[in-house]
Amino acid sequence: MAQQRPPSLVRQIINYPLDWLEERSGLVGAVRYFLFRKVPRDTNWSHTLGSATLTAFLIQAITGAILAMYYKPETRTAYESIERITNDVTLGWLVRGMHKWGASVFIILMFLHMGRVFLFGAYKYPRELNWVIGVLLLVLGLFEGLTGYLLPYDETGYWATVVAININGTAPFLGPFLVNLLYGSADFGTDTLARFYSLHMLLAPGAIFALIGLHLYLVIRLGVTSPPWSPEAAGNERYEPEPPSRDGRDGRRAGLLRPGARRAAR
Amino acid sequence: MEPRRPSQPHLPPPSLWPIGFAVGVAILLLGLVVGWGIVLLGALLAVAFGFLWVRDLASDEDAVPPTRRYELDPLGAGAAPAVGARGEAALPPMDDEEIETYPRSVFLELSTLGLGALIGGLITAPVLGFAVLPAFIDQEEDAVDLGPLDNFPEGQWRIATFMENPAEGEVTRRTAYVRYNGDLKGVPSFTVISNHCAHLGCPVQPGGPITEEQKKEVKTEGAPVTLIPTQPAAFSCPCHGGAYDTEGNRTSGPPVRALDRYEFSIRGGNLWLGTSYSVSEVDGTGKDATITKYQRMYPGEHVDGIEQVLYPLPAPQ
């Protein structure tokens, strides 16, 4: 048997900070668990749509943060600052183009991802909650589209926003109040643009980040669904049910068990 | 104990009722466009199929989660207390769970939660108020000076653009169509129509020649007002095709009422615009018109007919 050699210097240099971090936070293990978790054997390309949507959102977040450095959310300056970003700022046309076209890519990918989940039946027990979170993310994504459309403050954006807010106003009973809330006043005014800007770059993205966290947590906890044609049954439980406890808490981990399995275990 | 059952997928049996339910809803929505009879038909279908669907689900045993069957105490804590054999008092057995206690830990837990909620509420309430209330407080429109009366010849239309609030700038620029109708009982009569379409608020356009060369800038106390002569045969909206006659009555398209109008007054020989109001219809023309007025509503909201029950509370203005 060959004698065990000490790890090479390069390996030591790479491992030392990772070990340091792992010992104090467990983060390295968490990332390994996330990246190297088991997935069904017959996943296919359509399973990458969720990650693609996430990537599109991250691109929107990064390009948006850069655009915010040059954009001036005031009715007198908004359009000029967009012109400046597009024509004068170095590579501004590229970052703005990425944000503008990336918005459509994000929306399209959300729908494709939703279609995949629907067609594979991946919304079924025990993943209903993740479907609900996904629908909230879809609504928030569309809301980002609505609020972002006004920000260039051109004619299209202005009138599209007026029409969109007035459509909200036709909602029964609370419609008129919704209009005031969105305009920030009884009609389109100075506060409207700033309000949309705040919603577009702070409130809605914050909520999206939080919900994506929950969404991913549930994906990791419940596992990826096999395609419907897979010989592995969808939603197979991944570990053995616990023996029934006498304190009435055996439903605690029921998230991974089907009712039939729970009954059989008892 | 329940009998052991083989593991089986948790699926309700296939059912066609939801399809009928969806068809009913679709017919109902179609009816909103076509007519009330169709709405009724759709509603009946949706209710009938919805009922069948719910009944189907309710009768399906597998769909109902199994209730807990086991008991905490197999001897039965709820059973009658055993009576002492030799004349002892028939005391109920002392069971730890039955003694009501209020330990310190529970008190601390509740007071921590309560204090946290109180602090959170104290911080959240003003922030929420700051975010929401200003949009609803002090929203009445300021009166606007449109300049001397002799800029408005009798029977002619002017496109008047003005700033509702000059301090806020261009964003408050509004447009009204103004026509002097001659005097009514010694008082000048004006028709002042807002350009906000009663469908979804796009700017309606005059259907007729606009004499841009005769544009006139009028200096007033506020921002300058521009007046452009036009000879409209009608008003129409570029967004979704709403059409109105020159009194603002809807003639075709999606609008739900007539065009809004402005109150006006004559002060020191100048025409002043006041607040705007909504109109269901106008009978007659010019100074003889009878206007059915309502408080200002947002575009797309009905002021008359059965649909007005959907908008009982206008936002405070």
C-alpha cells in the first residue's frame, strides 16, 4: 500500500479558508448539500427553466441597481436621464437594453416554468404550497413589469400607466381607493413617478427575493419531481416514516408522506 | 386501529364537474359583454356544476384527511373517576395535565410577545399612515384662471391647456374643451368638457380641424394658458375607440358614461375653472342643456344604471 502523502500546498491554500468557514458557520456543508443533493434520474432540460428564471431575475436585479445610479426619478428629469443613459453613459445602452429586454425574458421564462410544473403535475401533493408561492412570484413579476413601464416617462409609459391605474379603478367597491393609492393623489402627479420607482426597485424586488428564498427552500426540502413518464413514481417519499409517537406529534413531518403511507405506518 | 392499507396515490377520482363549472364561468363572463340573460344562464350553470363538484369532493373519503384516532391516555382520562373502595372520598385522580398552572415561563413568553407586538405596532402605524393617507387627504382641485372672456367667441370651441398646479410643473398639465354658449339669463354660459375619456382616461381628441396657427398664449396669475381654435363634429378617443358627441354624450365604444365637465365661474371678467364632476348624460345642447351631474368618479366607473352599486364610495377628494 502506498504511503499517504500530505495534501499539496495548493490544496492546503484552498482548503484552509474553507475549513475555517465551515468550522464556524457550516455554510460550506450547506452549499454542498444544496449543490450535490439527489435528483431523480430522468430529469431533463425542462427542469432547468426554474434556474433560468432565477438567473433572469438576478440579471434584472443587477442591471437595475446599476441603472439606478444614473436614473433621476423626477418628472422633469426622468426622460432626460434615460436619454443620457442610452446615448452618453459608457455602455449605458447595453445595461439599459439588458434590463429592458431581460424584463420580457423574465416574464416569458416564468410562464414557461409554470407550464412545465403544470404539465408534469409537479404542483400536486406535497408541493401545493410551492405552487402558491410561485403564483405570488408571477404576480409580483408582472407588477414589476407594470411599474417599470412608467419609469422612462415617455408617452407610451405615461398613458399605459394611466390606463392601467384606471383599470384598477374599475374594480368594484375598492377600485376608487386603489386609484388614489397608486397615483399617490387624485390624479397623475409628482408623487406618482417616485412611488412607482420605490415600488419597482425596493418593495417588489424585496418581496420577490424573500419568496424566491422560500420557493428554493421548499424545492430542496421536497425534492425535484420526476417527469410523468418516469418509472420512478412522482413524489416518492425520501425517507422512512417515523414510528408513531404517543404525544400526537407524528404529523409533524408529514410533509414528505402521503396519507396512504401515514396510515400504513400506524 | 384502522386496517392497514397499501400505500396508494392520493388522488381524487376523475370528475367532469369542474369542466362544467368552468364553462359556466366563461358563459357568465361572456354575458357581461352580451347581456344580462346570458349572465344569468352562466351563473346558473356555474352554481349547479359547482354544487355537484363540491358534493363529489365531500363524498370522496380519501380526500378527507383522517382524524386522529389514538388517545393520549389509553385508560381514559375522561372516564368516570374510580370510587374509593373503603369509604374514601371519591376524588378525581390527580393528573398533572388537569391542574391549571400559570408558570413564570408562560408569563415571560406572553409578555415578550405582547411587548414585541406593541413596539412593532407603534412603529408600523405611523409608517403605514405616511405611506397611505396623503393620497386621500386634501385632494380637491384648485381653481384655474383661463383668462379674459373675449378670448372665447360665441359658439366656437377652444382647446384650453392649463396647469392645475403650476408649482408642480408640467405633470399637472390638463386639457379642457371650452365653448362659449352666449348668455343665459344675463350670465355667460360655457360648456367646459374634460379631455379624460370616460373609459380609461386616455385624452379624447376633437374630431375636426384644429387651427394650430391661431394658437394663443394667455398670461394669467398662474402658468400661461394656451388656447387653440377647433371645430369638432364629435370627440373620440385614440386608445380604444370611445366616441362622444359635442355635448360629451357617449355615441359609441366602451365608455360607461358621458365626458366629465368642469364647474366654471366668472371672476373679474376672466373665466375660472373649478372642480370637475361626472356626467351620465346631457339633454339638449349649449346653454339649454340639462346635465345629469354626479360627484367626480374615476374613468370606467358607472354613475347610473344597475352597475352603480359597484361603486358606492368614491375616494375622498
